[in-house]
Amino acid sequence: MNRSYPLLSAALALSLYAAMAAAIDFPTMKSGLWESRVNRDGAQKGAIPVTRICIDAAVQKEMLDMGMGSMKSMCSKNDMRRDGNRIYGEAECKLGESTMKSKSVTSFTSDTAYHTEVKASYDPPFMGKNASTTVIDAKWTGACPAGVRAGDVIMPDGKTINMRDMTRAPKQAQ
């Protein structure tokens, strides 16, 4: 498995959440340490790996900006609507040569947890698949521990990567 795939999943999940935040009024994520579990196509056997991220208001804004930029550049359609504590989304995006059409439902428990289900189809197939189902469960677990800074993503293997550093690097290279 590509080691960057869990990081990409975490980033996409946060970007999706951030993009929805801009389009629809709902509680912001509570500052602190969040953990997420991403299950693709029910393929995870046993315990689903946990990715953790330390967020604050500034990280949420940066993720919002990144999410909105990605959605604008990749997606010709990005419709969302809110019904109570649920957000329904429908998007059509280009992923390389493939067009992805997706439908998602995100259910929120205040500002401390969310559950997202995304069903997508790809034409032509993307990474060998013509369809996928992704389930993301995320929850706030408390304050960020000592030594963990805002934007730090702690991968299932224990490696830490800072999202802020990653999003700043392309800007600094220009």
C-alpha cells in the first residue's frame, strides 16, 4: 500500500469537511486532537488504522482554503445541501484522465464527531476501479498532547507530517 495514501485520505477528508463548511452553515470542528478512521470498500480487516490530526482555528481556515481551491480546480459540479445534522453532497470531478461522480452523506454530532459515506463511480476506471465506497468516522479526542503542534498529522505507523508545512512548501517554491 502506498504510504502517502492514508495522508491523502486524511487531507481529502478534512478538505471535504472544510469545503462543506464554506458552503453550508454548521459548527466548526472543535480545536484539539481529532482521530479518523477511513474504510474503503469494506476492505479493512480487523481494526481500522487511526490517523490523528491536531487542529485549531487557523488550521481549519487553511484547510478550508485548500479544500475550496481543490474543488474549484478539479470539480465542475459540487452541490451540497443541509437537512438538520446531515449534509448531502454531489460532485463531479476530474482525477487525472478519469471523471469521478460522487454522492456523500455526512452526519454531525455537534462539533465533536462526524460520519461520512461517499459512493463514487469513475469513468474510465481510476486506479483499476470503476466504483468505490468510502466511510470516514472522525471524532475529537481532547487537547493536543505536548509536543504536537497545530497541523500535525500522526499517521497509523506513528510518522508525523505537518499539513501546514506541506501546504506552505509549494508557495515558498514559487
